[in-house]
Amino acid sequence: MNVLVIDGHPDLTKSTANAAICQRLQQHTDWQINHLGSGAFDVEQQQQALLAADLVVVQFPLYWSAFPCNLKRWVDEVFTYGFAFGPQGSKLADKKLIFSVTAGAKGHSYSYDGFNLMPFAEYQKSFEHAFRAAQMHILPTHITFEMNANPNEGGDLQNCLQLAEIHAQQLIEQVNGSL
């Protein structure tokens, strides 16, 4: 089974949670991990990797309740007319996909009464649109809240690392259970 992870963190050297998750996945799986970073990528190569994958994991931190700009750029450039949608598109139809998300905020802040103003599922609708347009089969999202390691922002490094370990292990189990 060919699992492709699209790592949408713009700079893993400045990450705690996503870096730990990607490191765990590299150590304990044979999955292909494409680190987008903030640099350029080869669109055709990214499209070929998607075509070869049996299951795609899109791993990213929430940035203001959306995915980072480098992941948005990846979607804009890779999910093109004729590839992901359109009369000759939909080449990704029925391909399995899991969103694997880290959020620094507490889960209850994603509510109509919370700081983030609405439930996480409402925010997810916007970033899953391109994947739905490509007719991909979206499996349940794997999200972990309180992934903030910065004590100056109310975070806790040890808690974040522990949650990252749990997140990665549960993601591995979810993927293995979906294959």
C-alpha cells in the first residue's frame, strides 16, 4: 500500500508538533513524505506522487483556522483543470484522503461561543473543497488540539511533544485500518 503524506508546515525547523509527527512517521512507516516547506516544488512530480498513492495524508498546522499559505499554493498549482477536475480531470476520484491537523488552541475554542467563533467542522469545509471537487474519498479528519509548545503563548513543550507522539501513533493506526 502506497501512502503519501503531504507535509504542509512551511518550516519544520520552527515546528514542535508537526516536526515530531513527521519524524515519528519517518521512523515507523515506509510512507512517502513530501515536505512542501516554503520553497518551490515540481507540479508534475507532485501530481505523479498523488496518482501513485493509494491513500493521501495532508498533514498541517491550523493557521488562523485554515491551512498554511504554502499548502494553499500547492493546492492551487497541483489541483489543476484536467488533472483534479474538469472533463478530462478527476484523476484523483475515489482516492482516499485523511486530513491530519494540529491546532494550538483548545478544542472548546472551536464553537459558536468560543474564540474561534464556530466549530472546526465549519472551517474544514473551506479547505476540503478542492479535494471534494477532485472527487476524493475523505476519511475522518485526525485533529489534535492544544499543540502549542510556546510557554509565552500559554503552551507547554512537554505536553505538545506527548500529544504529537499520540497523534502520530493514532494516525498510523487510522491509516492502517483504512487500507
